[in-house]
Amino acid sequence: MNVRLNRELKHYCPDFRPIRRLLRRIDATPRGTRRQVDYFYHLPDGSRRLKLRVQHGGQTLIYYYDRYGQKSRSVEFQLFEVRDPQLRKVLETALGVRAVVRKRRELWMKGATKFHLDRVAGVGQVFEVEIEARRGDGAARQLARYRELFGPHLGRAIRGSNEDLVSAHQRHRPAAG
């Protein structure tokens, strides 16, 4: 089990090409592209989230909660690697599925910073910067520098998770019939 705190920046992104150019310019390294499916479950405390991420045959259970600041969010979370493929069915039965997020994630890294270029089904393109925050390490300043660097190429800021985006999209979709 890992407990982490991240500082995040998240925006819609109409075009990833200028973002990739800037990532190369700052010597970030591409780490590949993967498809991810995140299953979010109902919890009695609405300020926390529980999701099971499925990718490349592996599963990770993630328990976390968000804290929002003026221009970024902080996320504290715990990771549990899961080997039992039946866990998804157990969680669905016990808690019920709140949302399913399907995305194609292109990952870039620079030090402890992750850059996600996501294509989220039903939502669109999302650019996200995650900096693992440690006490006194200047994560907020670093995040501000990235906001300044990438900002001219980004769309509207996103306040919330991909689960929030997908859920909002589903609520506003016209009923079939």
C-alpha cells in the first residue's frame, strides 16, 4: 500500500501537438500509451472515491479524496495492487458502480512529474500534470511554472475528476427512444 499526495493541474486540450513539442523541449520522456478503464463505486462518504483501474491485464484499487485550491487540486490516495480478477464483481455487488471511465492515456515523465495526454470517451481531450508533493519541495511553484508554460495551448480548467466529467456528460445526454 502506498499513500501519496499529489498536486494537480487539469485542463481540456484542443490539440496535443503543441503540448508534445513543449514536453520534448523540457526534456520530458514519453513512457507509452495505454488504454485504461476505471470503475468508480458508491461510497457513503461523498468526499472520497474508490476506483478499480484495469489496464494491460493488471488491476489497481485506488482509494482517495480531493482537496481543491484556487488553481489546482491536491489528491491524497492509497494504492493496492490486486491480483484477484473477481474483485470487480465483488465491488459491483457490494457497493454498486457509480461511473465507468474509458480512456486512452499517453504518459510522459520528468522526474517525479507525470504528464497525461488523455482521450476520455464521451468527454474529449484532457491534459493533466501530476506532481508528487513532499513537504517543502516547491510543488506549488513548479505547478505554477507548468501552468504558465502550457497555458496558452490549453482550454478551460477542469475542476473535478474524470468520473465527474463522464457523469456530467451522461446526465446531459438526451434519452434514447
